Amino acid sequence: MKGRCPRPLDEGDAARKLHLTSGLQRSVWRFTLQVARILWRPPKVVKHSFKKNFAASPCGSWSYRPHHQATTLRRKASGSRGSQVSPLMITGLILAGLLVLVIIVYSIQIVEKGNLEKARKRAELTDRCRRCADLSDGLPGQMMTPALKLLLTRLELALSERLQPLDKGNDKLAARLQTLRADVAKGEAIEVRNPPRQILTEAQAKESRFMLEDLHAQIVRATKEGLLEQAEAKRWVQDIQRMLAILHIEFFTNLGKQALQQNQPQRARLAFERGVQHIRRQPAPAPYQAQLKQLEALLEHANALVLKNEVPKADESSELAEGMKAFDDDDLWKKNNVY
């Protein structure tokens, strides 16, 4: 209108610009929330919601105009399943993960079991090799023969060869293998360095008996594993029984002789009697006839010493009996006088 001062253009423009800016911010914020909500829906629903909720404003920009009326679209089975992870697929993934976990645990257990079995076998073979070496070096010389020495060397060599793959970094085992191979190559000419040892005490007899029992166990185990033949093992078992019998005979003989040296004929007689009884209890006493004759002679000698020591005691007892009899006679004479 004429005569009226118009409003400054910059002021109106600034207010209108501020109004448009705040509205645009609200529209962007609502747009972001709506997009975040719809992104989880199938593509067709997203497209429909975008068209319904967003439209161009008169200013040329996009404004958010939500539709409060519910819009439902039927989804095709192929489209919806292709864009979402179905519960069946989630269950399958969980089951697959559990299956993989079970396989991993089972594999670990198999590996651990294999390691334990390997360690057990290594320890067992090491112990058997040690026992064979102890028997070869520790048996008394009167029991050790070149054939027995060769047998123990063969067994130790076979066990050491089984042990080598399980203990490859053992230099001591490799050196021992070379020594055993050299001894086996000598055959019956193998050297026997075991010194003879007298069995004078019960502890020594038990130690030697335990060694022979250990030898028997090693031979039986080697036969089961195919390291020895049945006929050879049977022959060695008979030899071990013979060595056990000789061990007891020697122990009783030495024990009786030691008692005789200590002037204990009764103890010596008891030891010789046990030796004779041990020989007579053998299933086949024929191989021990020489030892039996020796023990019988020693037993007669011990009996003679015992009888000789008991004669003075018999004389003393007779003199005492005569004195008591004379005392009784005097008492009887006194009694007769009184009455």
C-alpha cells in the first residue's frame, strides 16, 4: 500500500529461513527413525512405506507425512524368505556350531588318549629294559650261564628297538642299542662277568628268589608277545625252577655250616633237615642226589654233636635223681622210728 513502510526483506527472509530450517531438522530426524524402523521389513513394504510417509513439500524439499492407517501388504514367500534369516536357519547354524564343537572336543580327546598311550608304552618298555639289564648284571655267578646271558641280551635288544621310535632323542638308548647288538653277535661266546655270591642270610636268599621270579615273568611276557618260542620258553622255565631249588639248597647248607662254626649244632641240624625236606619235596629229585647226600652227611654230623652235648646233662640229671632218692630213704627211716 502507498504510504506504508514495507517490512525489511532480510528480516522476513531470516524468519522464514529459520522456520524452514527447524522443520527440515525435524523432518530429517523423523526420516532417520522411520528408515531405521523400516529397514527390517521386506523390500516391498519398505517401498510402500516410503511412498506413503514421504512426499515433496511446496518448497521443493521432502517432508515427512506419516500415515496412521495401517497398510498391510501380502508378501510372497520367495521374497520374504530371501531377505530375512529364518528361525530354521538360525537353529541350523546353532546345531552346526555345536556339532563342530563336539568334533573338536572329540579330536582333542583322541589326541590326548594317544599321547597318554604313547607315554604309558614308553614307560613300560623302559621299565622292562631296565629289569632285563638288572637281571643280566645282578644274578649270582653260580646261576648265570652264557646261554642265559645271551637270552637276557636278546630280550633287552628287542625291547629297546621297540622303545627307540617312542624316544627318538635319547642318545643313551642309541648307544645301548649298539652295545646290545655287538653282544648278541657274539652268540654263546658272550662274556659272563657275574661274580659268584654265597647265600648266607635270609635277605640274600629273598633277593635272589625275587630276581628269579622276575626272570620268569619276563620270559612269560616275551613268549606272549612272540619274542620267544614256546619250546624255548618251556625249557627256560624248567631251568628257573632248577635254579630256585639250588638256591634254597645252597641257602640251607650255608646256614647250617655257619651254625656249626658258631658251635650251634641244634640250629645247624634244623637247617640241614629243612634242606633235605626241600629236596625230597621236588617233583623230580633225581638231579639233586649229590646235594642230598651232602646234606644227609652234614645232618648226621650235627645229630652226633647234639647228642654229645646232651650226654653230660643226662648224667647230671641221674645224679640228682639218686640224691633225691637217698633223701627220700632217710625220711622213710625217720618216719619208721617215730611210729
